[in-house]
Amino acid sequence: MNTILITGCSSGIGLDAAIAFRDAGWTVIASCRKQVDCETMHSKHGMQSVRIDYEDEASIASGFEATLKITGGQLDVLFNNGAYGIPAFVEDLPTDALRAIFEANFFGWHTLSRLAIVQMRKQKMGRIIQNSSVLGF
């Protein structure tokens, strides 16, 4: 059975993708930033869920490790989807907010992708999907 780890599954594209892959017969590990959302993924949608917060490197590592435990060490696809935006004028954006968004939307994706690449090289196969929002034209 094909396995996929999808980030940002508490709502939007991540949630819709998780449901679509589940319904297509995939083993879906739906990650969320908040533990309560992980519990909802399991109770409401019947999916395995791990906590991955892109701004928390320890949660990235532990969430990825938990994913491999759930899948028996196989990961066919990583779908990097979790991210957020800060809609504002440049003069209204605090520099610390920009640092936080880079931590999540760039460095967090990079950290998780690096972990996935190591696993996928061992398997000699795998795909990584990087999904930006409609605002990422």
C-alpha cells in the first residue's frame, strides 16, 4: 500500500488532500501543528496523525520518526503543505514575524524534506511535493 505524509492537515488543502488520498486507498499520515487537531484527524476522519510544527525542529524529527513507525519504515510521498501567510503592508510587518514565517515556511520544509530524502534514498524511491498556496504565484 502506498504511504504519504501530508503536513498542514487541520484545514484547507491539507485536509482535503488527506481525505482524497485516504479515499483512494493510501495509508495517510496527516500531520497537524496542534495536538488537538491530530486527535480530530483520528477521531473524526479515521486517519493516523502526528504532530509536526514547522517552527519546532524537535516536533519535525519526532513526527517523522512516528510516521516511519506507523508505516513500518516506508514513505512513498512527502507532501509539504503546512504553511501560513501574514497579509500586511511591509511597513506593518514586524521583523520577528518575518523570521517566524521563514522558520516555518522555508526552514521547516527544508528540515522535513532532508529527513524524507534520507529515507527515500534508502528505499531507492519516493517523491516530495512542495505545495504553495494560491498566493504563491
